[in-house]
Amino acid sequence: MTEAVPQNVTNKSDKSVPVLGIAIISGLGIVFVIVIVAVIIFASLKPVKKKTTTPGNNDGTVQLTTDKTAMIGFLRSAGLDLSEANKLALFSTKYQLELDASRATAQHISGYYLETTQDLTPYWNQCVYVQGKIKPDWEQVQLGKQQEFNGYNTYGRSALVLSKIQVIESSYCSNEAEAQGGDQTGAVITLSGIIQNSLRPAPDINYDYVINLDVPYIDEFSPAGSPAPVSQMDLVPTDEMKTSIGDYLGKKVTITALIKWGYAESRYLEVLGVEVSK
């Protein structure tokens, strides 16, 4: 005998199943949303490591790929005349990257001639970071295994085909190259004038600056053998001055310096200090 379901009684067995299913699905959806939100919040709170870049290793060079190199140093004039440049197959070289003493020792060379058609005048005598590729056939020079190219003296420098250059903090270029030859003493003098960049007479002669004097200096021991007035003199800053002397370019200054003998019986000033003239 089958009893009929009373009209005023709800049949729970028929409606509990869909209600329970909806509840389970809704619950899972809420849990899923909570998990996603938690992941997003956690990710936002996690500290992000900042990328830091340095313009070179302690030896002044970074191997970027098998054929690209990056390094730092002072940008100097190449010091090559046209004949020398042609003999070294450096047809687009007006400047060189000069390494300081410690980096030069590590790399077995003193610097790199920079091959480029770019005008590098704005970077002249500044501390720079460069990238490029060692010029073909210069690999042995770059490794310090030979001092000649095509049978000609490279002045202890290799060659780099330049692809990038930028000015960096001068503190990266702790240039320790020795002052140009001559005696280790000299008369201390004070002169006034305007400092300017200067072309090197040779790749390894560090006459990178001159001072145009307000009043000619009477050199009692001039190369001529008798006292002679000098209106312009080469400057070689001391190690302590090399990273700051560029700040005075084009300014009227007063310098304290030692006057010394240098390249080809020339006279130069080893700069001890510089002050802007009032």
C-alpha cells in the first residue's frame, strides 16, 4: 500500500539535492576568489629586488658576449698622426680609452684606440663607459701577446670598434698613470689663465690639457737655452687632480704647479691645485 504525500507537507527528498549542489558550488567559488585575492596581496607585499648595474669590473672590462666587451676609463685623444693611423689600419680613430695603472696591469695593455665615425668630442677627457668589439686581427694585441700591428708600434694599446659610450661618475676612473717623465722635483709656481683640452703629441704622452696664460710666463730655462716668454703651457694633473681638473675647462683659474721637463725637451706643469679666479 502506497501512501500519498500529504498536500501540506514538503517533499524534502525532491528539493534538497539541487539546493545542496548550489551551496557547494557557491562555496567553492568563494574559496577560489579568496585564494586568488590572497595570492595577489602576497605578491604585492613581496619586496622587489632592484637591478643594479655597474660600468665594469675591477679590472675595467666586462665580457658581454663572445665578441663584445665593455670597459671604463678616460677618453683621450688618440695621439696618432695620419701616417701612423694608416699603418695601423685605424682609419676612423681620433680618440682612445685610457686605462688606469691597475686596470692596465690586469689587461696587459694601456688602453684602446676607438674605431668609430661618431663625433666623440663631447666625451673628450671625461670618465666614460664603452662597449664594442675588439677590432679584427687585433686579438693578440688585446691579450698583450704582441706590441706591434702590421709591424708598427701600437704603443701598448689595442683597438675597439665602438658601439656605445656614455659619461659616468669620475670616481670610477681612478686614473693612476704617472706624470710624464722628467725630474721628480721642480719649482712651484702660481699662474692664472684658462684651461682647455689638448691633443696628445703621441698616444702615450699624457699632455691632455693646456692653460692659456693671462700673462706670459718667463721661463728662465726654456728649451731655446735662454729666458723666453711662454703664453701657453701643457698641464699634467697629479693623481689627486685627474678626476676633477675637467671641472675647470673653459674657466678662468689660478693653478699651483711644479714646472718640469718632459717630452722632447718640452716644459710642462704638474698641477697640484686649481682655484676659480675671482
